[in-house]
Amino acid sequence: MKNSLLLEALETLTKKERKHFKKMVQSPFFNQREDVKQCYDYLEECLWKNKVIPNKARLFQQLYGKTPYDDHKVRVVMSFLLKLLEQYFSYQAFTHEKAQQELFLAKSYHERKLDKHCQLSMKRAQQQLNQNPHKNALFYYYNYQLQQQEYRYQATQKRISKLNFQQINTELDLFYTVSKLRQACLMLSHQAVYKMEYETEISPEILQKAGELVLLNIPAVAIYYHCYQALSQPHKLESFEVFKQILFSQGHLFPPEEQQDLFILGINFCTKRYNAGDENYLGIQFELYQQGLRQGYLLSDGQLSRFTFRNIVTLGLILKQYEWVESFITEYEIKLNKKHRKGMANFCQARLEYSRKAYGKALELLQQSIYRDPLLQLSARTVIIKIFYETNTYDALEAQLNSLQTFLRRKKDVISYHYDNYYNMLKYTRALMEINPYERAAAISITEAIKSEEILAERHWLVEQANQLL
């Protein structure tokens, strides 16, 4: 039963949710099967009281006594329980959307020809929407649904009067425009980072409509319109500035998960500009990371991705924000997944010590850690190589280069396209070692080769070392 869908879903329940779900299982309105109740009781005892993995044969015995074991019967009762759990999850999601509840209620009242009840539900739905702090695409979708329900009601009451077609059309336009722009932004950003190909172009009519002053006064339209312009036409830097301004001043109009997406869109744009040779956006990217951390939008379920953790440290080191980086590592190390926590924190601390030229501390941290991730191991080896090179420890450096070459050969299939990156770094490090001091022509030649190499990790560091040979 270890990998069953039912167990995986049950294990996500909080203590409070378990109490609520148990009431649902025991309610004859939702469940009239006694074996389903007993099944939940047994699983509850195993998972949360005894903390053991449930056993199918033992479950069957609990439910059906000494009857010969029938795997099909066990799977059927587990399937019924899973369906109930899915109903519970759906109910939970539904109860969080108060406006949607009132809209469904208005529809039911209308079908039952309870006009006063219908009007009251529509009024409550409008109140819920007005009180909603979030004004994203979903807000306009619910407004559209409300106008649709208003139309149904009006059409049966006042057939000659002017109906609310214009309001329906307006809310539908807003919902579609915001949704279309948002989706295009997400695809453009993903395409830039992962080199995927998507059909991201938006029709000129939608862009023209979205770019009208009236719609640009609506934050949900404006933020995605300017984000799309920045991502699709990176030279339009003024669009990114407007996007950032709206994000910082009116980001509260979007739910947390959407704000997280908006921060990532901004961060990815800055990364793209930096990769294109524009270092002016490093400070802005750093600001986005800091703001995202302060407001918790870079965390998922209270945890910070190790990749985000590393990217933040890298950016802080590039900007020489050493004290801030040290505070960040100390404060956010606990937010890393326990599996990767020690290795990633030690690696980032080692990089900080290397940047401060505290080479002894950096080596100690790097050599006391075990890196299970091949890419993190490559990065750690690279820092060690840079330390040995900068301290003229050539015997140790040669040993490290040989070890890296062996590692690359063994892990070529695992690290895929990163192989060329690190192999070229190794090649040019060796080439720099072979140049005698003040061999100006050789130094110039290797510098040009490094600059023109298409795929190369540590290009900036290699050019810096080559320039010192001039």
C-alpha cells in the first residue's frame, strides 16, 4: 500500500482536516458503506497513531474477518474512500471562493423560480467581489459570471427593457485580455530560460485594445501588458520599468501565488538582460529578490528552492554585497529542504569566503561536504580550481584538473550540455598555466579564444586571469 494514491493523499491532511474528513466519512449523507468507515479508521490508526505503513492483508482482515483474502475487494473499498477524499478536497476549494458559492446559489434559486432569493444571492456575490482585495483575471471572470446571471434573471423579468449585454461584454473582454497576456508572459519567460518553442504572439487587436489608456488604468491589464512588451521586445526597457513600478506599488492586488509568478517574470527578464551583456539590471534583480524574500513570495510551503538560494547568493557576490549574503545564508539556510540543506549552505558559504579571499576557510568548507548533485559537485570543484590557481598551488591544481577531467568523462551522460561548459573551462585553465609570464602575444591570443568560445563556464574569471598575464 506504500505508493497508493489514497495513502499519498491522506498523508497531506492536517490534524484539523483529519477531524473534518472523518465526520464526512461517518455521515450517511456522503457515505453509507460501513466497510469504508472501517477502512478509514484502520488507516487513521496506522498512519497517525502507530506511524506504520498499512498492510492490505491486515486491512482485509479488519473489514471482512476470516473471509479468504480478495485483493479486488480491498481495492474497491480504498477507491470509495479516495472518492470521498476527493470530494472533501473539492469542497474545501469551493468554500474558499465565497463569490462563486453565491453565484451557484443564485443559479439554483433562479432554476427554482425563487426570484427574491436569487436577487439576494446576486447581491451577496457582488458584495463578496467588492470586498475581494485581489483584482486579477479571476476577479473579472467572476464579474462576468455575475453579469451572466443578472442577464438570465432580467431576461425572465423584463423582456422589453434594455439588458446588460454591454457589462457582460466588458467583463469578458477584461478576463480574456488579462488571461491572454498573463499566459503569453509565462510562455515567453519559460521559453527564454529553457529554450523551448511556444506560439507566444498575441494578435495586434488584443495588444491595441490592452494598450488603450482606459485599460492601462486597470492594474491587472497594465502589469501584464508592460511585462509582455518587455519580454517580447527587450529593447523596450521603459516597459519593464512600468511593470516593476506596478509590481512594487500594486502587487497586493494579486493573490500570493500570482505575485510569486510576477516576481519570477521580473527576475527572469533581468537575467536575460545580464546574459545579453547588460549589467545595469543586476541591481534591479537583486532588489526583486530582496522584496520577494521579505514578502515570502519566493517560498513554496515555507521552503526556498536550493536553486533560488544559490542564485541569490551568486547575485549578491557579483554585487559584492558580502555582509548581506552572509546574513541571508544564516537566515534562510533553515528554509532549504533538509536533504540539500547542509551541502548547499556550505557551498554558498565557501563561495562567500572565496570572494573575500579567505581561501583557507573556503577550502575547508568545500572539502568537508559531500555533494550528491553532480552539478553542485562541478561548481564546488570549480571553486577549488580557482583557489589553487590564484594561490599558485600548481601541483594541487594539476591534480584537481585531472580529477575534474575524469569526473566529466564518467558523468558525461548525466550532466548533458553542461559537459562542454566545464570541459572548456578545464581546457582554458590548462592553457593559461602553460603561458610564461609576460608572453604578451600568447596571453592576447588565449584571451581572444576565451571571449569567442561559444560555451564556457567561468568566462569572466578566465578573461580576468588572462589579462593579468599581459
